Amino acid sequence: VTVAGIIIFSLLIAFLSTYFEQKLENLQKGKSQVVEKEFSLILGWNDKIFDIIEELVIANENQKKPAIVILSELDKIEMDEIITDRIEDRENTRIITRSGISSHFNDLERVNFNQAKSIILLSKSSAGATEEEKISSDSEIIKTLLAILYHPKRVNKSFNIVTEIYDPKNIDLIN
């Protein structure tokens, strides 16, 4: 009975240890749900993100517990390191990063897009990109907009969305 008790107790400890290691790993990789409310949501990643973050930090100086949530295809740990290196003064603004694809319903739900006060969509390409890359980037922006507006769990409210588009013909489509 004592040996059986020790074995069962050891299995319980091993199970709990594995469970908490997996939870911690998921937190480190950005797989957990964002629980913030009234935050700025940035979908995508390019060179302009640092200027945008700096401007949002300045705009949030008079806010109580402001947050910026970033969803990008980059690895969360990599994003955190880059932001720590490039953004020195965050004032009272918390920056939360998540890895994922901005046009996927599950990833949008994970960053709690319904509770965002504003959404910024960044293109994948820079101004010096080829015409083909710009067209691809615009189509990804439109795909993400459609995912936000037609998400099955979207609340019935207006979103403040700012986006970056290269082809002026797409503006009417987006509006």
C-alpha cells in the first residue's frame, strides 16, 4: 500500500509538473488569451511599428493602465527582444505581443479584438518593395479587414481602424 501510494503520488507530481511547464511555455510563446480592455491593437509588423509605438506611448501618458497589443507572424520572444532594444521609454504603457496571423479568426479572438479601442493594420512590405509585394500586402490588409468585420464572435460596434494601403484603387473597396 505504501509503495502504491508513493507511485501514485509521484505520477501526480509528474503530471502537475508537466502541465505547469506547458502552461508556462505557452505564456512565453504568446499563446494565451489577452484580457485587456480599451487597448490599441496593432496587426502586422514592419519598420514603422517603432514610430507608431512611440506615438501611442506619448498619447497614453494621461491614461490609466494603457496597453498596446501587437499580433504578428514573428515569434513572440523575438518581438519582445526587438521592442525592448528599440523602445527605451514606455512611460506607463504595457506592450503585449502575440504570435499569429492577423486574418485568422482564432488569432483575432486570442488578442481580444472586440475590446480594442483602435486597430492599426500594418502592411508586410515597405515603401521600397516591388509592385508585386505591394499588391500582395494590400490583399492581406483587405483579408484582415474582412476577418475583423465578419468574425463570427464580433460584437456589434464600430471599430476605429487605420490601415496602410499602397494602391489608391483599394481605398474605395476598403471604405
